[in-house]
Amino acid sequence: MDIAIGIMGGLGLFLYGMNLMGDGLQKSAGSKLKRIIELLTSNVIMGVLVGMVVTMVIQSSSATTVMVVGFVNAGIMSLPQAIGVIMGANIGTTITAQLVSLDVDFLAPVALGIGIVIYMFSNKPKYKHIAEILIGFGILFTGMDFMKDAVKPLAEYQGFTDMLLSFGHHPILGVLMGFAITAIVQSSSASMGMLIALASQGLIPITAALPILYGENIGTCVTSLISSIGASRNARRAAIMHLTFNVLGSVIFMFILSKPIIAIVTAIDPTDAARQIANAHTLFNIINVIILLPFNKLIVKLALKLVPETKGEQDDDSKVVKYIDDRMIETPSIALANIVKETLRMGEKSKESLNAAMDGIVDKSKEKIELSFKREKLINELQKLILNYLLKLSKASLNEDSRDTVDALFNTVNDIERIGDHA
């Protein structure tokens, strides 16, 4: 029972620290993150780089892929762009495992101390964001320490060590274990942290850890699959592409590349199992992208086959809202950019309503007048949905400039709605 409580407490601190650090990085990046997303083109390699950088900033590949599902759902991103970002997210997420596998536990109290002092005594938002990054870093490593201490007594349980070693001989069981853990905690970084904690206490060798690592890689797809429920068919295709990419990579490595990767990581760090696992995780994701990148179009085609187009599939203009999506609130700076686009779209609808009303009077056109009334209903719906979204966004982690923009948008949306009323 003590072991379970220790692991749960450590995992909680680890996840909280990772989220806090990600929030601080997002606030610091802010407008830069929006500019990174704007770099997206049909060039899949650029997509890989964007996915990698964004995931390094927000500290979660699951959040990046959920964001991709949201972009595809809004029609902002095409499937060929999405596959590149998904691949890049897999590489970006390895930075957390690399961090926690390093023997820098002594830095945790230093980072916490400096971060808390800066946060308490600084009034500048810029320094407060840096403080959040430091505090998150410190809490993350404190959580890692908790998990390491909690699993130490497990070395005395022969049955537990035998079970872990059996995954080397029965890799399918290891894959299922990794999948289940990641699906439950909804974070591949957290499940990797647990795996590294076990390895640091000498409880699991690289041969037994690799199948679990492959399972974790598949398990991280659960978040984007859940996120795609109720979304457009294109969004579901994006989630399917994520699953397809990770399953293909895991199969290739499990049956072909496991022995070479074990040889490479043991040559780099012959005695440190934690570093071996972190390096295997990084190599797995980089090599996986290199192997499957040339087949990105085939992965897109497969997703289209699995979720085929239908005659009733709606186009973007039939939606009440086009750009805003609750999935984006996990990445506030990007959610803000999208709600600005949605507000501009609402402005266009108000302009159409006003022009139709004026033309209806001048031309004595009943059709134009009916169009004005039709646009008025849409404008009212847009106002309600945008204001609700702004309310949710105002509770998210935003820097000062973004918060000011959100406040201004409340007034702007109401003003645009009045144009529709006057029309």
C-alpha cells in the first residue's frame, strides 16, 4: 500500500510539474508559438519541425495531436500537413524522458528555490513565466524522486522482478502493459517517467523495457482518438493517422530493429539502464520518422480508406463556427489566434447582413431581406458560442498581452452583434 501511495504521489507531482513547466513555456513563447503554426505549408518536413518544436514547448505529444485534430476539424490544416506535425510531435516528446533520465536531482531544490523567490518578488509577467518554468522543473524532478524511492522496495519482491523480466521473453505482454498504463494516465511522458524510475533502481533491463516503450507509444494515441469522437470525419482521419503511424513504427521495431537499438544504447551507456531507455525512446521516434516519412501519402490514403468520404459529409461553410474548438484551449496562444479568426468571420457575416438589408430596400427584394434575417440568426448564434469560448479561454494560462486581447474581444463580439441588429 505504501508503495502504491508513493508512486501515485510521485506521479501526481510529475504530471503537475510537467503541466506547470509547459504552461510557463507557452506563456513565454506566446506569439512565437502562433508564428510557428503559421509556418505550416504542404511541405511535410516543415510539418515535422513544427510538431517537434510545439511539443517541446507544451511538453505533451498528446496535447499536440489533440490540437492537430482540432485544426483538421476546423479546416485550418489538411491531412498531408497533419501527418508531418504528428510525426514531429513523437520526436518532441522525447525531451521529457531525456531530462528525467539525467542524474540532476540536486537541481530540483535549487530550481524550486529560485523559481519561488522570483515568483514572489517580481511583478513583471516575463519573470513570473520564467519562475513558473523553474518551479515546474523542480516539482517534476521532485515527483521523479518520489517514484524512485517508492519503487525501491519492489526489488525485494521476486515475483515483481520476474514479471518485469518476462516482458523481454513475451514482448506482446510488455506492449499491452505499456499501452494500458499510458491509456490510463493519458501521458506517454508520465509512463516513460515510471519506466525510467524502475530502471534507475535496477528493476528492469532494456530488453524488458523496450516492449513496454512500444506499448506506451501506441497508448498515447488514445487521447487523440477520444478527442476525435463527435468531430468531423477529417478530424477522425487525423486521429487514425496518428494511430497508424505509431502502430507501424512499433511493429517495425519489435520484429526487426529491437536488437540493433539495444546494441546502440548499451554501447552509449553500458551500465545506466535509465539512460539506455531514454536514448532508446529518442532513437525509436527519430528512426521511426525517417523510415515512415517517405510513406506519408500512403498513411493519409489509408486513413481515407478507413474513414471514407460520404455524400453527406459537410463542408466548412455549413458549420456555425469554423475556427474555434474546445481542444485548442489546451494551447491558449493558438486558441486565441483562432478565436480572432472566428470573430473576423462573424464580422463578415454582419457585413453581409447589412449589405443584404440595404440592397433589399433599394431593390425591393424579398430574397435579400430574408437573407438579412437568416444572417441575423447566424450572428446571434456566433455571438453566444464565441462569448462562451472566450469565457473558457479567460480561465486558461495566458500571458498579459493575450489576456488584454481576450478582454477586448468580449466588447468587439457584442459590437459586431449590434451591427446585425441594426441591419
